[in-house]
Amino acid sequence: MIPWLPRAVFGTALVSLLAYSQFSGPEKRWYKGNLHTHTLNSDGDSTPNEVATWYREHRYNFLTLSDHNYLTDIAGLNAVHGAKEKFLMIPGEEVTDSFDKKPIHMNSYNPAGFATPRHGSSVADTIQNNTNEIRTAKGLPSLNHPNFGWAVSVKDMLAVKNLGLFEVYNGHPMVNNEGGGGVQSLDELWDVLLTAGQRIYGIAVDDAHHFKQYGSQFSNPGKGWVQVRATELTPSAIGAAIANGDFYATSGVTLSEVSVTNSEYRLNIEGADWEKVTTTFIGSGGKILAKTYDRKAVYSPNGTEQYVRARVESSSGAKAWTQPVFLARH
């Protein structure tokens, strides 16, 4: 099996590989990483070395440089910045395409080679063709910022197969995470996809372009990332964990525990004493299954849910999104 391809989930109880990972194999730990950033190799303002230095010095564990239609050779960067169980560069590319002037951007994570934009006869066809191209390059595909340019509708995404990931949060100031004017937020879009039966996970990224200028009008680093639970800091282990949904996405909320058993979905939420948090457990159709203000947030499934996921919102404005677990079918 290619490490970056998801495995099927079987059984009769509410399960996911988040739960599975706790009961088998070597001990796992959390690794912090950014999956979407830019350098002078496309439209960023800094060299690959400067960008890698920023993330290394800010205590990230892994980084993907995702320049537009450019696959950066990371061997030299790993030679300088890489350190066992501390920091790792993982290859990537933002496959940048369009249809009818609508931007269609997709990231290719840990590919074996360059993925060429494949175009298409519609928005959905363009996404599908580039998904297939990324899979052929042995990368894991992700659809980037669907509301950027109001380019991708939920109808488009429902027509795509074998995607696996999309950005539920992107830190760029122009990507319209919250929707508007009748267009769904990315959070709402996710529930439409899941309710329709898609197995898709949500990532958070900063999509950083600007490391030399800071402000609300700039796309700066440190705004969104993933916390991945893996056995070791290697491309294959990180890739397998992401493909299997063993991670959470965040714009600043930290979780010390995300655990799922047949009887409960549990989160332990970290934060300052002054900070208040709200955890919402969400099910099919975006239905609110439960809401709690406790730092130890627990939901007990009744067995009728199609899926359960959680969103944690902090009084600071930061959020975290855990991955859906599914009511497995016979």
C-alpha cells in the first residue's frame, strides 16, 4: 500500500483509525507541521532556506514547501535543517490550474515527482483530473481554499472521487473561509460532503507568502497548522497518519488528547487560565449533537450517527477541528 493512501474502515461500531491507532503498534506522539507555504520559487517573498528557518525556529516538526507548479528539491534543506525527531522537510507542490478563469489549486504532498496541471471541461472535471495526476505521482491530493475566488461549489466537490483532503481553514486573508452571500463556509461545506458519504479530512494551513512584511493584508506564517499523531518523524509515517485521519487541524487551539472508543469521543483542551472554550460535536447534516464548555470534552455516541466530528472554539478567536469518525457499516 502506498503510505499516503487511506485504508478502509470496517466493523460494527463507531470507529476510525484515530481510535485504531491507540490500540495497536508502536507508541505515537504529536508532531506539528505546516502543509502549505510559498517561497521565491513562486510568489513568496523569501528563499526556501529563509522559509525553512522560520518554521524550524518556531518549533514546527515538519514543513512542506508548496510553490505553484514547482517541486522544490528539499535534499539540501534537510541536510541543513533536518534533525531526527525534531524537524523534517517533506516535498510538495501546489498544482495550479483554472477553469473559466476560476482558480483551481491543489496541493500534492510527498509525491515521487512533479504533477502537471491537467485542466478539464468543468470545475469538477479539473479537480478530478488533477486529483488523478497527483495520485499517479504517488502524492496525497488536497483541494486548497475552495472559496478563493468563489471558484469551487459544494456541487463541484460532490462530483470528485478519491480526493482525501481539503482545507477547512487557510490563513490567507483573501480565501473566504467563512463564506458569505449565500455561499457556505468551509466548515458547513465539510458537513455536506460527509453527509453525502465522502470520506474526506480537513486540514488547516497558513498558506504563507510574506515573511518580511506583517499585517492583516499579508499572508503571514503561523496562522494554521496540523498536529499529526505518528510513530516517528518520517515522510511515510507522517503521510500515513494524515491519510488515515490521525491528526487535527488548528488555528491556535491545542489538544493534548483526541481519543475515540466504542463508548466515547474525548478531547482534552489546553490553554491559558483566562481562556474559555466551547466544543461542539457535529453529526450528519451539520446537526449539533452536543456542546460543552469543559476542558475535558466528551461525547457518547448512541450508535445512530453517520459520523461525529468536533470543533473547538476559543475565546481568543482560535479554533481546532478534529477529524470525523464514521459509523462503520457491515
